[in-house]
Amino acid sequence: MQQRMLNSRPFLCVFIICVLVSVTLEYGCSSSELPEFNSDTSFGFLMDQCDIGARNPGTRGHKLVQRYLVSKLKEFGANISVQPFDAVLTTGDTLNLVNIIGNFNTGSKKRILLGAHYDTRPFADHDPDPSNRNTPIIGANDGASGVAVLLEIARQLGKSNSPIGIDIVFFDGEDSGREGVPEDYILGSSYFASHMKGYRPYAVIILDMIGEKDVEIKKEGYSRVVSADLLEEIYSIARRLNLSEFMDEEGVSLIDDHLPFVKRGIPSVDLIDFDYPYWHTLGDTPDKCSKESLSAVGTVVLEFIWQQ
């Protein structure tokens, strides 16, 4: 011990440098600034999906959007995995589905799951023209908008050191059910939540139908009752940023991709504007959406991540 103390000064300098390097490698640069959400890029991601066409399971568009999402996550540096599974509907039909997962900052134990469904409605059952009601929809708002925001967040995460771990999950099979048959909805999130195998995120944020012009995101019912603290944290950010797209009002309770996580006691919120006149119609096209709406939601989610 006495010999080591005689040479302690150079040893101490080396030790301090090693510790600093270790901390930097483990936690990233502590000076990482909050990234800025790019609304133009996000709207481009929405257009890319709509250019593919209808993306309901079993179609060519469904396969193409899967490849697109995987390629984008790879481009943005995510750790990518896919979760294929078969889902049998109450009609007896089997859907071949795939959840697509991108992980960022994999070394962090504290994690947030950000989710959106990428499949589109296989029939426009709310279209004002009865002759259109068996036609698949483009799903610019109902499908592409949430995915577009998450892709831009993924792009920013690829360039920045997020303070916590982020898991972006693109859920399949959310919108294939017939009305009045809840068992045939939210298939991808239900499968994911029941196969987490020890994975338990700190919070879950689902984005759905958040791209329409003049979007008004009210406090969804299950989110408000079960995850009030998480919901308030998100809305407080919107208030601080003066984003009027977030309405401090009670919304309806919805069967959506947050519900499987709510049932497992995980704080989960659904950011959604369900008051959309083109819901499940052929009119759900990109001209009904705006980059400003995407930006409001994406900015709030990025702020939420960076204040953890």
C-alpha cells in the first residue's frame, strides 16, 4: 500500500480519465441538445406511405410498407427486429402479420415505447357512397400520420444521444376488425404486450390519427383514468409550448393500441383526434393532413423524451 501511494498522482490522473471515458461511453454526451422535429421530412414520410397505396394485410402494399419501415429504421441506426405472427379473426380468416421494432440507446434500462399502427383499413365501411364500402383506404391520417411522426423521431434519435432508451414499435393488424367485434382489432399490440418476456417500459405513448388539419387532441378516456400522471406530463409540455393542438378536454374512450399495455398496469396514453370526418372512408387522403399537426405532436413527444 505504501508503494502505491508514492506513485499515486499519475495513477490518479489515468484513473480519472478512464472514469470519464467510461461514463461517456455508457451514458452518451450529457450536453446532447433537444433535437428539432422537422415537419417537412415527417410529411414526406406520410406521402411515401400513401404513395404505396392501401397497406392492409395480405396485399402488395402491406409487404412494401414493411420493407420501407425496416429500411428507414436501418438508415436511422436503430437496432431492428421483427415479430411475425398469425392472427385468426372471428370470421375464421387468418392474417399474416408483422410487428416492426426499432430500439435506440439499448444500454439504458429506463425505456419508453412509442407506437403507431402501419396497417390500413381493408374496407371503407364509413364511406358516404355505399359502392365504396368494400374498397381498401389509403389511410393518410388513420395509419400514415402516426408512423410519419415516429419515423421523424427515429431520424432524430439516430443523430442525437437520447437520455433514455426508446423503443419504436410499428404495430400491425390494428384496423382489420368489423364494427362491434373488438376481438378483431389491435392485434399487433395485443400480441406484442402478451409476449414481452420481462420487457416493461416506463411509459407507452401511442400515436393514431394525429395528422389532420386543425387537429384537436383531447384526453382519451382510458389514458385519462388509468395514466393520469403521464397524460398530464405530456399536456403540460404542450401548454408550455403554447401548442393549441392539445385540448385540455375529456375525450372518448377508445379501443386502440394503448389498451393491451393499460391492462398490464403500464402507464400508457393514446394521442388521437377521433373527431375526423374522413374516418374509414376513401377520403382519408394526404390533402386532409398537415405538416403543422405532425410537428405539434412530434415536438411534444421529443420534449417528453428529453425531460426524462
